[in-house]
Amino acid sequence: MSDSDSEQFGPRLEGDPARIAAGWERRFIADGQRAREVADLYSRLGYEVCMDPLGPADLSEGCEDCALVELLQFRVVYTRRSPHPEEAARSD
């Protein structure tokens, strides 16, 4: 696969502009189970975590028909520092 192929197919690197504006940082894309595991880890580290379903807007044009993405229930994982990290520490 050439560099142009990897740019044409696969996830876009930008996050949701509304999430970014609200202080969220796009971390990565993962299948549903892995996303839940990582969300738990980030929460334990004091982060707020948000997971959005991966949709057509998150894929390059050549990958819009990828059934695998839908079947594996991929999620875009966003985090941001909790405004009250001491509350996250007490929840353990």
C-alpha cells in the first residue's frame, strides 16, 4: 500500500470540531471492547472520557463502505483532564 493509498483509505486524523472546541482531545479509534477498557483506564487516571461511534464523516471517502468498521463497533475515544481530579481518585 502506498502513502497515497493510506491517505485515501482509513480514518481521518481530525477530531470532531465541537468536541475539540469543548476541550476534548481525540486519542484514537478502537473497537468497542478495547475502547471500553481504555476508557476505564483513562478514568482511573483522572480523565473525563467520551466515546463516539465511528461514522462516515470519520472515514476517508474510499472507506465509507467498510462494513468491518460497523460490525466491530469502532469508537473514537476522546479525553480531557477532569476539572476535579480528586473526585476521580476518591471513586476507586
